[in-house]
Amino acid sequence: RTMKVCDLQFDEDLETSVFISALKKKVRLVLSDDLEASEQQLSEEYKQKIVQFLEEISIWYNKTIDAVKQYADGKYGINDVSDTGIELMAIFILFEQDEPDLFGLSYRIEFDVEHGCGIKLKGNDQQFEIVEIGCADVAFC
């Protein structure tokens, strides 16, 4: 079933887990504690942006996987990473309620499990733009 805005309930650690059917797995969804939003009542509109981002995974996921592969090639000289070697672990919400969408994506990568890979992704009417890529910290710093 599709996720609804009312399903979005963050716990006291500002986290929840969401089942992403496209990936057949649960992923951590984290509201950055650097945000003023973390202390505010979240508007329906804000939650809707988050739900919409999750629903649009088919648009941004392959783009980010390709970016992780390029990162692997550039940083480690590895050019034969399979899709199964890259796993989305967490999505960080990095934007205030009155700001444009910005999400952090944290990937587990088989060739560097310790550091992983992080991507910052700007969302804008289905035009997703990668603004930064690096080790997993990039996803939430």
C-alpha cells in the first residue's frame, strides 16, 4: 500500500523507518536535529514533500546509484560495482519547513563498508540534482 502523510511519525530520536516497496526493504528516515523543524510541529505540507520524495524513488534512485558507481571509480578505481553492492540505508531530511527540499542519502557500499557513501540530493519537481557526494557523513552533515 502507498504511504500516507499520517503514517509519518518520528520517534523521540527524530527517526522512523519506512518500508520502500521498490527496494523491498525498510530504510531509516531521519529528521536532522540541526533543523528548527525538529522542535516544531510538522505541517501536512512538509510531511507531504517527504512522502512524495519516497514515492518518487523510481526517478532519483538510479541516478544516485550511478553517482555512487562513479564515486567508486574516481575514489577507489573500482569500476565493476554491481547494484547489489550498493544499499540505501537511511534518508536524512535536511531542509526546514519553509525551505526547498534537500535530502541526504546514506549508502552501504561493499567496497568500503566502514565509510559508506553519502549523497545530498536537491528535489525540485521531479528534477533531482546531486549537490554533494562523499563518505556517508555527507548525507547528514
